[in-house]
Amino acid sequence: MLDYSLLKNLLLIATIFSPIMMAFIQKTKRFLPNSNLIPLYSLIVALVGSYFFSLIFIKSISLLETIWIGLFSFLGADTIYAALEGKLLSYSDIVGNNSSDIKGEIEYE
């Protein structure tokens, strides 16, 4: 079963980390020899930076979760979070509601 609260928390952390990472990349990308290396450089900065960001500011988080934070930051956590906000229903919500209620809820959001 998917842990929606964990996903939401990781996306929120990545949303906070993402502007810091982007500012760092904007300031340092001029030192790269080739512009084709910018996506790889961004991915490396996101993964390494998310590890240290999580290590310093969030004490109880695993290495796997920091990797997900880095990937979400690389992809654009704010876009992912906005796309998923209100769209994810937990299993208890689905079982507790009629299927017609859920369809109406999704269509009108």
C-alpha cells in the first residue's frame, strides 16, 4: 500500500530544497566546459545536495528517502506536488465512499 503521507512529506521537503538547488546550479553552471553536461550536473547536485540538506535539517530520514527527494527536486517538486494535490485518495477513502462520489470528486476539482 502506498504511504500517501510519506509521499506528501517528501514532496514538501523537495519543494523547499528545489529553489536552493536551482540557485546553486545557476551560479555554478558557467564553470562547466559544455552545456550538454548541465542535466547530468543538475542530477548530481540534486542527489548530493538533498542528502546533505536532509542530514542537516531532517534528522530521522533514510538514504533512500533522500534519493527520492533529490529526484523530485530534479524533476520539479512544486509541479509534481501541484499535480497530485487533492488527486490522491487513500484506500480507506475509496472504500468509505461510493464510486460515484469519488468520480464526482475527481471531476470537479
